[in-house]
Amino acid sequence: MEKEALTGLINELVNGARGNSVATDTALRPDLAGMPFFAEPLVGFAAADDPYFGELKKPGVIGKHFLLPRDWLGSAQTVVSVFFPHTEQVKKANRQNMEWPADEWLHARIEGQVFLEALGRHVIAFLKDRGFDCISPGADPRFSTKSPLTTDKAEQNYYTSNWSERHVAHVCGLGTFGLSRGLITPRGISGRFTSFITGAYFEPTARPYSGTKDYCTRCGACVRHCPVKAISPETGKNHPLCSAFLNRTKEKHRPRYGCGKCQSGVPCENGIPGSRD
């Protein structure tokens, strides 16, 4: 199957779907009605049997609970990862106040995720209509999270999942990790990921990097921007501190929550630092 057919569908859904924008009846402010969440997506592909997926099962990466593509789908040939960069309106709003998430960001985090789930159902139906099995692990009943086995008390209160969108995107050639543990892609770090496992064959995307952190310059901008100092140049992200702050935003904005300050106003916000793209 040609990549263009799948990427064309994804682009069409992002550009034309009403779900990729704030609905009038749910807008936190009247001026936000119609604001789109995501710009043109970036799509990457990896062979389902790529040995790199096995690396994610190692302690300190994800762990033994990470399920390989063919654990999810026995007929798997390809893993497809999609990065949806936030629109400039969402990013600009979240740069204004580094102490609290912008309304625009809250909408993109929650209603934006609802849109991505709907998009996923369209992609699955598209491939199945053409005779190919397809699932999205993040929407599968088998998807789960668990606390990592560690003696580090600072790490005991966060959870890893049996399918990590960021790590899978890294395998699919979309980017490398920053200090904040977000993934820096050619279209930046500010955005959301989803992925699919399918029996359709697509040529894998070449990984233009060899390390897991090649795109990060360690400039420290995300460290400075974090409102609760949950990121360290030496140790990276402190998940419990980050999670506690997200819970505070949920208390005020339920059912919405979010932060994103480590992705806002940083050199990797819109692309790879130093890149000419």
C-alpha cells in the first residue's frame, strides 16, 4: 500500500474535520470558538519486527511490560506513528504566562485528544476497508500503565505504559528526547502523538539519528520554564512533581488539565534546534 494514501487521509482529517477545533458550546471563552488544535501532522513508519522495539523492554527504558507490535497484532507488518503539532495560536497563548496553562492549551489537551481518538477510528476503518488488520494500542482494552520497579522514591509515584507513544515515535524516525522527556521532532516538541499497528506494509522511515537525545542541546530552557521545578539538567524530569501540578490544574479546570510549559517558548518548540528547516 502506498504511504500517500494513508498520509493523505490523516492530513484531510486534520485540515477538514470540525473536531479539530473548539466547539462553540464548550469554549472557555467566546473568542476561542473555532480555534484549531493541530497543524499539519508528521508521519513515521517502522517495521513491526524492527529490533529497536525490543530495546524498549529493557529496565530503565520502559521495561518488560512493554508489548511488542506483534504482541498487539499477530499479523503486524508496520507501526505507524503520527505527531500532531499544536497550532501557533495554542503555542503562543501558552507562552504568555509560565505559571499556569492557557485556556487554549487546556482545550488542545482534552478536546484535542478526543479529536485524535476519533481520527484513529477513521484510520483503522480506512485500513480495514482495504483488507488490512489495524489497531491503535492507546485505544485498545489491553493498554495499561504500571509503576516502575525502582528503589528511587522520587520515581515511585509515576507510571509507565505497555505502549509508549513517544518511544514508538522515536523508533519510527520522528525524533529524539529532550530533558523534559518530550520528543523533539522536525516540527517541534509542542504537540501530541498517536500510533497504529497494521498488517499493511509501508516502507520504514529512515532514522536520521543514532542516539536517543541527539536533538536536545541541553540549553536548560525547559528547566527554567517549569513552574514547579520538576526538570533538572542532571536527572531530567521528576514525574511526581509534574503530576502533582497537573492535579492542581485539574482541580481548577476539571475535566480539563494540562501545563506544557516545558514545550512552550523553548528553542525546540517549533523544530530541531539549529535546523534550517
